[in-house]
Amino acid sequence: MEFNTRRLYDFVRKNKLAKFLDNIFNRFFSPIEKTLNDIDINYADHSVIKKTLIGLFNLRGAIVFLILLVLVCAAGIFAAMNAGESSAQMNLNYEESAKGLNPNSTRFNIYEIKSPEVVEKMLYYCGIEPEDVDMDNLIDSITVKPTNSKGFNSDDYYIATSYKISLKKPADIKTVNVRELLTFLCKAYTDIFYDRYAENRSVLTFDVEEFDDLEFLLVADLLDVKAQQQSKYLNTRVKQSKTFTDGSSDETFKSLAEKVEDFKNYDIESYRSYVLQTGIASDKAHFNGVLSYSNLMNRVKYDKDMASYNVRYDGIALYNEAMISIVMIPTIDREKSNYYMSKTKTGMDYMAKQADNYLATAQETAKTIQTNNDVLAKMQAGENKSENIKKAQKMIEDMQNKFTELGKQIALVDKAYIKYKTKDYVTFQVRAMSLMRRIRPDMLAIIAILLAASAFAGLWIRFRYLGGGEKN
């Protein structure tokens, strides 16, 4: 009995709703149908087009009401669809961007903002584990679109310097709203961009593995080269800013440059002196062979440079002193419109300069040969005592640790300085999506035009095929 009562109640309720809707439908469309029938009777001798236009005018209120009703529903749907989306404008503000390059002259690629590295860093800022998110879906939710073009252009391509970055919030991220998520994406990309492309900082890197299986004496040479690179880099920074600090310490580029110089002059040279004094080597026979071969090649180079020097020196000596002096030639001063005698160099002057260059190069080669001979003599006189080798290895380890720590200090201050100096290289403007943007006015306008066109087409069909026909 209870079941039947429930079914009866549902039947009555549904029929009441159906009757209500039927009543509303009849009350709304009955006047419309009456208006159309009146047009058929009153304008029976007129064309279909004229009837259609009269029908549009007479039914303008109902048509506008229906269009507004559809637009309101469409706006609600668009607003709901775009509620989980946010966008930002990215601007590139450095000179190389107009050429499609990064600040360090490498090729710029805007789609790196969608790379797994950037997205994972964004999740790290959000406090979300990458394993808890569908990375492919998250990457696909990021869209990139250029907003302007400038720089080099042709008929085939343009180079954009401004981009619109849009992000739709994935369903599996619930703890962070879409605006915060986009802000963290911009921050992650900015950090990676500055760290990777703002400056060429490769000279600051240091790989301990480079010392594996390296001769004791060559370790000093390698460390010296790396220290000279760092010193040159820091001296350039000192010219830019002598007092800049990263805020976490009092270290400046000048104080770091002094530390590098101390490392070169004391640590490296003390180690080099110890190796030469003890004459130790990992493989004496091989190392001596390398030095001997180096001396052989340097001797060939020395003889070649000296021969080139002697040829030019002898050639100059063949000429009279008066012929190799400075030559005076008549010249006109166009501003004052008068002549004067100008000095110019002869071919002998250039030959003398070449001779000096060859002599200087030969002298440097001779010094290298002498240095190698001294090293060979000390290597042959020394012995590979275990205590000396252990001490040298300990000195290498200490220098590695000290140089690595020094490199970290330099990188820390330098990274902070780059961010300070290039803070406007890449800028983001994260925009909250307003209600007007969310309801898509452009799409609503298209829908309104389509509805108006549909109303015209519907009335034309009504009068053409269902009414009194067209006037003959």
C-alpha cells in the first residue's frame, strides 16, 4: 500500500509539473503564433522577406527575451568553466630577446616553462610531492601564447618578446588555488631562467673527478688554471660592484678575489714546491716521457721562431738606413684646405714588428724548455716515498675542499648579484580573471548573432513553407 501511494504521489506531481510547463508554453507561444497568423492574413500579397522583417519587428520583445535568456545561461556556463583558470603575462626585457636569444646568447625557448623541471620546482614551492600529481595532465594544463611581436621578422616568422601564460587547475590539486599555482609556476621558471641563462658562469664550476689519475704536478697546473678563471671573473665583478653582498654574509667580490689570490699564491704554490722538492710522481717513466716529448716539440717551435726572426732581421739589414726611415708624403687637410707632410710606415717597419714578435715567442718557449728540464732533473733525483705521496694526497684533498668551499661562496654571492642586476630581465604580471573575462563576451556576442540569424531563418521558413506563401 505504501509503495502504491508513493507511485501515485509521483504521478500526480509529475503531471502537475507537466501541466504547469504546458500552461507556460501556451501562454508564451500562443501570442506569437497569433501574431504570425495575423501577418499571413494582413500581408498575404507581400513577399516572404517583407513578412519576415515585419515578424521580426512585431516579435522583437519575445526574440530579445529569448536571446537574453540563452545568453544568461551561456554566461553562467562559461563562468563555471573558467572558474579554475588563471593567466599571466610574461615580458622579456633584455636586448637579446628581440633576436630570439637568452641573455647569454643561447637560443630562447618559451616552452621550457612547461618542462618537467620547472613544473616539479613549482610543486616543490606548493609543498606537493610530484608523485601525487599526474604530471602529464598538469603539463598539458599549461598553455603559452605570444601576445606581441618585435625584433627580427620576415614573411615567414616573427620573434615574440611577450607571452600569455594560462593555467587550468588540475582536479588532483586541491590544497592550492589556481592563482597561487600560477604564481609558483612563474617563480619556478624565473629561478631556473636566471640560474641557467642570465650569465655564463661555467668558470665557477668545479669537478673533483677531474683530479682522478692525474699526475701530482699537473694537479697544481689544473688548480692554477681554474683559480685564474675565477680570479678573472671576480675582477670583472669588482669593476661592476665592489660592495655588493648577498645579505647572508659580509663577503664581497673584492674579498672573494683576494681569497682566490691567496689560494693561488700560497696553497697551490706550496703544494707545487713540495712536489718538486720530493720529486714524486704517479708514474715517473710516463711523466718523464711526456716532459721529454714536450721539450722536443718546444725545441722545434723555438727553432722555427728563431729562423723566422733571423730571416726578417737579415732582410732588414740588407737595406740602407735611409730607406727604412719614416717616409713623408704630401696630404691635404680637408677642413683647413691646406697641404702638409704626413708620416707613414714602410714595409720594413712591419717586418721589424714581426721579427720582434717571433723573438718574444721564442724566448717564452725557451723558458718553458728550461722549466721542463728543471722538473725532469728533480723527478730523476727524487724518490716515490710513501710518506711523501700520502702527504701530497692530503694536500690535494685539503685544496679540493678549500677550493670547493670557495667556489660555493662565489656562486652564492654571484647568484644573488645576478638576480639583483637582472631582476627585470623576465617579469610576470599574474592577473585575476574578472567576471567579465570569465563569461567570455566575445563568445556571447557570437551566440547572440547566431540566435538573431536563427530567428530570421525560422520566420522565413515559417512564412515560406508553413504560411501563405510568397507573392507571385
